[in-house]
Amino acid sequence: MNIEFQRKVDRWAGTLICRIFSLFPGKDKKAAGLEPERILVILLSEMGSLILANSMFKELKRRYPQASIYALLFERNREILELVNVMPPENILTINDKSMIRFAKDSLKIIRKMPGLRFDTVIDCELFSRVSSIFSYLSGAGIRVGFHRFTQEGLYRGDFINRPVLYNPYLHIGRQFLGMVEAVQSGTVPAGKRSTTGGELSAPRVDFPEVELQNMRAKLHRDFPGIRDRNLVLLYPGGGLLPVRAWPIEYYGRLSADLLKEGYAVAIIGLEEDKKLARTILSFCQDSRCVDLTGYTKSICELLMIFHISKLLITNDGGPGHFSATTQIPAIILYGPDTPVLYGSLNQRAHHFFLSLSCSPCLTAFNHRNSPCDGDNRCLKLIAPEKVFAKAIEILKGSS
């Protein structure tokens, strides 16, 4: 679905539905020492958020080892949750969001299915939409945890969240997810007051048998002989649904040419629709050691195998930077409209570029991730290719 259309539907229909549901908030079932038995976690849209929520899932299992944990997410994000193995596959509920018709049909199926699953607790991790709040209400759960605007200028998401958590724009989202676990049996206002000091957020590890990695390496060398016997650097130039997050494509072209001069091979990764970007980068190089892998991998599993056999990932803020935390690959991640303070990768070997201009970050929970930028994203344009290249060489030589 077109993101602008989603925003309009969410604003007009979502607000109305949330106001109606708020008239009938239901009984606030206090925890009273009773532990949750069936927990639904709603994490619909951002694939990278499933990695950032890893510590939350671990904490839920630690606190409530006997509870059955479910997740509701978009179908396109299912594979990553299965790969990190935080719950049985049959506990993953999905909605196809490729079109409004598919979304509506799948939503109705989920709404009909939820009463039979008898959820007693729902944790709504979404910040930017009202649809997740609606699913929270319709889950039938007596305990509903979710972000709430309180007196802030955030989005109205209804007044039926009975464990309202304050969204904190100064705290990494992974730690805020942990606060939602605290909120389940919390009696404070806002719910989930807790210390955020100490303890590292952790990403799940995804490993593969050596034979599978060897097969992937052989396939790559067979399909792209120019990269054989070279250390491979991966580039992700796509911006996904938010093009304002993309570093200028000509910068990626210049960076690729410089890496080739140093003897490295370069591969552009991304979806099939990123091929135009890949062709632009290839035009800077005209070299068999620079190859187009957009649309090449048919699954996230295959992409992660390529991460395992590559030396460095250079990427815009987005899914690949977060996926890198599940492997050993070092990464350079370029931020501007978003900030690593809130959404930094959990990859301990990642370097985050962020200039912190007066208008940056501009994508927030308070504006539905609808940037006021006119497209002149100086927060990224001012990150010079020469600086990124220097950091890349530092990392590559340090890991060789």
C-alpha cells in the first residue's frame, strides 16, 4: 500500500474508531499478582524493530516462563521472526499489507481468530499508527500495554490503553520495549517506571552450517566471477518506503569506485525495485568487481548468509543495518532523518554516522514519520564520501 494512503486512512478512519472504542474501554483487570498466561505482542511494520525487540522477548520469557507468547505482524516480516526463533511458528499471526483489499481481508480473519486465542495481555509496540491500537482493543485482552501521548503532541490512539507507557524521545527504542514488559504488572503512572542504566541490549544470533556458507560463496563466484578471491563490501543504497533516509546515490558511486581502487569487490544489495539505484552505481565503476545483487537473494536467510561471507556492510538506516547485528559483519550505518540515539543498530561492530543538524532527526512518533523536509536531506548530503571511505578502510584493514 502507498504510505501516504496508509497515513490518510489511519488519520481519519483510525481516529474515529479509536474514539468510539474509548467510549467502552472495558474493565481494567488489575494484575493483582496474577501472571499473564497468553501474551500478544503487536509489532506490525518495521522489520528492523523485530531485532531491536529481542531483549523484550527474552525478558518476557524470563518473567513469565509458563506463558504462551504470540506476535502480530505484517506477512513480509514473518521470516525474520522465524529466523531468530523467539516463538513457535504457529504463534506468529500475520497480515498481508500489499493492498488495501488484502489488508482488510486478513485483518477480519485476525479479528475473528483472536477471541479463540483468549489473550489476557497485549503489548502494542507500535508508535506511528492507530491500527495497532485498534487490534489491541479487539484482542479481548484485559491488560493492554501501549505507548500513550499523555500531554505530549503525539498521535491520538484512544483512551482504552490501561497500561499507558510514556514514549521517551531520548531513550533507545529497545529499552523502551523493555519498559513495556515492566508495565504489564505496573501500578505506576505512567506505567513501567524503571531504571534504564546497566545491561546491554542484545541481538539474536543467526548462524548457518559451514557447508551452506560454502555453497553460497560458490554460487556467488559462479554467477559473478569478478569478485572471486576479493574481500567483499556490501552496499545498501535504498531508502525503502522513506526515500528521505537515503544517502545520495552519487556518493555511493564515488565510494564504490574508491573501494575498487583499493582492491576490494563491491556488491549492491536490495530489492528488485532497487535495480535502478544499482545501475547508477555500476555506471561509476564499469568494473566486473562491482556487481548488482538487488533482487538476487530470495529470502532474508540468503541475505544473512551473504553477510556472513562479506567483510563490511555500508547502508542507509533501515532493515539491513539491524539485520547485521545477527551476524559477525561490521557495518557503517548512515543516519539523518532518524537518530541512532533512538534506533541505533545493536551490532557491536557498527559505526553510526550522524551529523545532528538543527532539523535532524525529523522522523518521529509525533509526526507519523512524515518528514517536513523538502527532499534536500542535508543531514545525509553533508556526510562526505571521503569520510565514509576512510572509516571503511579503517574497519577493513583492522579486521583483515
